[in-house]
Amino acid sequence: MGNGITFVGLDAHKKGISVAMLVPGEMIPVQWEIVNEAGAVKRMVRKIEREAAGEVRFCYEAGSLGYALQRQITEAGSERVSCMVVAPSLIPRKPGERIKTDRRDARKLAELFRAGLLTEVQPPSEEDESVRDLCRGREDGKEDLTRCRHRLGKMLLRRGLIYTEGNAWTSKHHLWLRGLRFENEPAQVVFDDYLLAIEQLEERVKGLDEKIVGVSQKAPYAEPVGHLRCFRGIDTVTAMTIVSELHGFERFRSPRGLMAFLGLVPSEHTSGYDPRRGSITKMGNGHVRRALIETAWHYRHRPALGAPLRKRRKGQPAQVIALADKAQQRLCRRYHRLTERGMPAPKAVTAVARELTGFIWAVLSRDAHASV
């Protein structure tokens, strides 16, 4: 593989990049270091392109640097230049290796790239990446809000103050909180600070929700989001999380491929005639996996068509609604069949989430082919 192609491995960090260039016919790469600046990257690409006779292929590991380096390389080079972002968890590793340096990592990337042993990460466009960051920002806001609520709740619990008039964090609960007063000034200061942080985060999450709803009503998100909202347990935020994280959906050729990408398939260690399967792999995209498992909990209830779901389905294609109804019937039966056999509820919900992934693949693959 790689006849006449120059392969370049990059071990990229915040301050510097280690470069390893494998020219055709050579086994030992040419290596050097550059600073991680746009100008230096541009000069490196032009230098390698001058020295290479044919096509030039760059690669580096996906990580905290994101896809900015890939875009810089693509823009700096001609049509002969391409750059691949590699999945770090799928890079082959020798068990006996005990020395790790930037130069060795860059050389290893170049050699494995030429051998065809690296797995590419699908890069999003700048627009897709910005929408994905919006959804992840909202997820971070919810996590921060949950932490703040736990801090305040545990502080009140230590003082014997327990809310018993309904569900927590409703408007009635907020009125009860605002009416609390402490005799000790330090305790009152801490309580007021916790409550202020909660109110600020609630407004922050509300604002992000409004932004996500606004983006979901525009192309290319409006159609797939509208179709996903036909499913029970999936509203705008969950649908946008799925669509933004699974950009370039046409790369998933089968529902099993999508399940594996989301880490919802069982792990396996089979040797000879002794197959052993364990818990799910949890590889791939954890944001979508979390959203689907949260959605799967809705299917423990008997199939129903409430007013919110009926409203979400208004104006959507009949075939999508029929598929969502089929999912509701099948997944509810699946959950109860598994729990009646003695399977714990969280494990049964995970199995339901795996099957729900197949229905989502059917909807999104249909949308992906329709847009081509």
C-alpha cells in the first residue's frame, strides 16, 4: 500500500508538533520538530509538498486539539495534500513497549498509516462542530446545576430541613427555599450563595435550551430533528444531541455499525469453543449513548400517545410515525420480557437502548439518503 505516497505522522501538542515523514521506498522516516503555530504548520506543509513527488497524507491523533490542525493542513496544501484524524483508542499497541516519546509516537503513526492500520475519525464541519459544542455546553450546564442542587440539598439535610410538600425544584419548592432563614450568619451566607448559583445556572440552561430550539428549526437540522421527535422520550434537545454528534450519518452502513459506534454492543473474549461475553463496550460516543439510555427508560411504561407526543408528530411523514409506533410497541415488550426473566432494570434498559438505536438508524439513514 502507498506506492508513490508520502505518509506523515504528527504527534501534536499544545506548544509543539513532532513530525515524521516516510517517503516512498524508505523504511526510516525523516523527523523534526515545529512549534504549533499556524505559520509554522503552513511552512511545514509546503516544505513536505516540495520534497514529495506525489500525494501527501498527514495524520494525527484525535484529542484536545480538535480539528483545527486538520483544517490548517488542508488549507495550506494543494489538492495533493490530505489529513486524517485518527481514533486514539484503536491504534495498535505492542504490550512490551515501555518507552514513549513524541518522536516515537510520530514515527509509529507514520508507519501504521502506511500499513493501513489506523481508523479514521469522521471530522465535522465548522458549523456541525459549533452546534455540537452548543449541545455539549447545555449538557455541562445541567451537570453543574445538578452539583449545585446536591450541595444545597445536603446542607439542608444536615440541619434537618426536608421539603415534604411535593417534588423538589418546582416553583413551589423554590418559594419554600426563599423563605428559609438561619440564625447563624455564616450559614445564611452559604445558603444564599448556593441558592444564587442554582438560580443563575437555571437561567443559563434555559437560555441554551432556547438557542438549541432555534437552531433545530433551521436546515439541515429541522427535518431529522422533526422525525426523531416522533419517538417517545425524544424531544428537541435529545434529538439535536443525536443529530449533531452523529454528523455524516451516511458512514453508518448498518444499525449494528451504529450500535458498535455508540458502545452499546456486548464486549467479547472468545477463545476456541469458549465464547465469553460481558458488559457493553462503552466505546465511541458517550454523549449519544447517555441520551439513548435516558430515553430508553420511557419504554418501561405501556404504549400510549399523550398530548405532547401527538403535538410533536403533527405534520410529520406517516412512515416515520408508523416506525415510531412500532418501536414503542416492540421496546415496551422487550423491557418487560427481560425484567420478568429476572434481569435488573438498568441492564434491561441498556438492551432497550441498543434496539432503539436500530430504529433511529432507520430514520436517520433514510434522511441521509434523501439529502444526497
